[in-house]
Amino acid sequence: MRIDRAGWPFITGPLLPAAVLGAAGRRRAVWPFLAVSAYMALFFRDPDRRCDTAPSAPDDVLSPADGVVMVAGEPQEGVAPDGDWQQVSVFLSVVDVHVNRSPYHGEVVQSSYSKGSFLAAYRKESAHRNERTELWLRDGERTVVFRQIVGVLARRIVTRTGPGQHLATGERMGLMKFGSRMDVFVPRECTITVTKGQRVRGGETVIARWPSAR
């Protein structure tokens, strides 16, 4: 199983006290540390997805993360960037894969980071009050905006891309450490293909589709 490199300190950290306790003969005390290490390995897992082996259709917008759709269609009040957008938001629980992927292809033309609160990610106000990173992705006349938003447990965003970099649809671009959400904003001309409450998989589930004629 592939593990994201950001996870190794969390996986190996509990193993040191486990080794010390084991050497001291306190075998029962070892198990909680081993359980934490195993959970961290599960949390930071980085499985391959369909987009890693086959290119996506050029008009498809893919889910950037695993989780449950919280919003699909009209944007939440005060949440969307300036302009006329539709919104798809995905809530990630602490057992979902937290590696994030680009929802579309193109050049990163804008990136911003905002400090903020750590409200529960399923709350509407977390979208504009919580710590977050916002990225604008452009391919010709097409623009997609997406955000990594931390939650009550997620306290750090890892973003491995920036302005000037070209991303493929579904390409790995970062992760969020522990429960969080991702918001994707697409123009009105796109068709939203998911519904509220639907489970989605990062790099596989089509969440929106551009009209074929460009």
C-alpha cells in the first residue's frame, strides 16, 4: 500500500515508545501505540485511481477527494468566489483517503492561503471562516476554482502546486491532515452530475461536465 510521505512521522512516532515499552516487558502497554501507528498508516494511504492509468474525458470534472457530497448545485451564501458559479462540496471523514487531486486540467493561475478557525467541516460557515487554500485552474476559456478547507481535527493543509504549474485531471496535488472538506466551483454552463449525500471517490467520480462544444 502506498503511503503519502507526509504520513511517515505520524506512523513511526508511536513505534518508539512501543519499542521502549516492549523492551521493558510491558507488552500490554505496547498495543495502543501500535494501534495509533496502524491508524496513521490507514489515514495516509494513497491508493491509485482510474485517472492514474487512463486519461479522463476532456470535459469531465472529477471529485478532488473521497467523501460525501454536502453541496451540489447552487452555491452556499457568501461562500463562492466572485462570479456566477455552481458549487460541489465534499466532506472527508477521518477514515477517508485524504490525498487531494486536481478536479480538472490546466494551469494554476492563482493560489491563496487564508488563516482561520477550525470549525467542524460539515458546517456551512467553515467554508469562509476556516483555514483554507484556494486555487484557480484555467484551460483556455475554462476556469475551475477549488479549495482545501481544514476542519475541527484537520490542522494542516499540504498544497504541492502553485501558479504556473500545469495539472492533469485527477493529478495528486496535496492533502489535508485529518477530517476536512473540499469545495469545487464551476461555471453555470457546466452540468452537475452528483447529488447531495452521494459518496464520491477522488480521481474517479465525475462531479460536473462541461458542454462538449467549446
